[in-house]
Amino acid sequence: MVAVYQRERQDPLDVDRKILIKILKVNFTFRIVFFSLSLLLQKQIPFQHMCATIKTKNGYIHYWFDASFDENLSKNISKSQKERECVTEKLQQLNPNASIEHEQSGAPILKNADYPCVSISHYKGWFGLFFSTSPCGVDIQPYKTNMLKGKHYFINDKEEELMLSTVNLHLIWAAKEAFFKKLKGEITDLKNEVSIIEIDDKNKVLTLIYNEKKEKLNFKIESKFIIVWT
């Protein structure tokens, strides 16, 4: 009887090892699932359906990202045509009774809307619409890797004195584009006639000078893009 009892009895240490192995397996599986979900939340959800609004002094800015933009392009439609379709669709959603027209300069205007002035920005699935009661400009820029290499196209001598980090280069480019839109394209030499003289990171304000007059623009910095408006 003693021999039988000894064969059936389990070693306590062996039992502890089996329990520990099971716990480790469960913990490892949980970590894999948690890590996968974290990646999904970080990479897909925030930007696949990203849409936000910024309230301004004279109106508001609506901006969004369409992750399916490139996938929806077809051989029968150009990228610019698709961008116009996306903008028109969003305009109809936000202002159902409004219609968009263009001035002789090409600047867009809204008819039958609370905010007659509108500025449009789009780039590879990123979109921004600025609705205002006065002339306005907005520009949205996802980060580009070649911005430093191409800075000579838009940075003038005065701006070389600024700290030209990658983010600041994007801000300067976007600020000039937004200001250009506000003036409806009536600037002959955007690079040299418009100079960014200060970038206030704390208050998120850019200061530019044009025709010896200063003007302040606002900006917002995100992990994948920046947006600047007048």
C-alpha cells in the first residue's frame, strides 16, 4: 500500500512548476493581445477617421484625414478631381444650403452661408476648411522628410536667422501658404515678400511681416501634421 501511495503522490514542486508555467503562458498571451490592440489604437483609429474643429475669432476650422483617399483613386479620375469631390461633399455636409463659387483670382467664396469667406487646404488625404466672416487662410501640412532639403524654395535670408527645425520649416511653409490664400494670391514673390520673424511655441502664434506690416497667425502641432491659420 505504501508503494502505491508513493506512485500516486505528486511532488509539490512539480505542481508549483505547472501552475507557474500556465500563469506565464496566460500572461504572455495577454501581453501579445494588449500590444496588438495598442498598435491598432495608435496607428489606425485616431487617423483613419480623424475629424476635428477649431473655433476662431471670426468663424471655425474643420479639418480631417481620409485614410482611404489613395485607395479610392481610380484611373478615370485625377487626384485634384478627387480632392474637389471630397471638399464639395464636406461643404454640403457642413453647409447644406450653401454653394461654392470662385472669384476671378480663383479664390473660393460661399453663397447662402453664415460664413461667406472660406479657405481650403488639402494634401494627400488631409483636408482643412476655414469658414469665416472675413478673408481668411488655412494650410494643413503632414510632415515631409525632404523639407530641409528643399528649404531654399521658400526660406529667405531673414528667416535663416530663426531656428529651422523640421517642425518650424513646416510651420513657415504653411504660414506663407495660409497668408497667400488670405490675400487671394495677390503676392508676386511669396518667398521674399513675406517673412516669418517669430515663432512663439508657448502661445502657438507665428508673426510675419508683409509690406512693413506685422500679422499674427495661429498654429496647432500634432504628431502627424501641423495646421496654420490667419
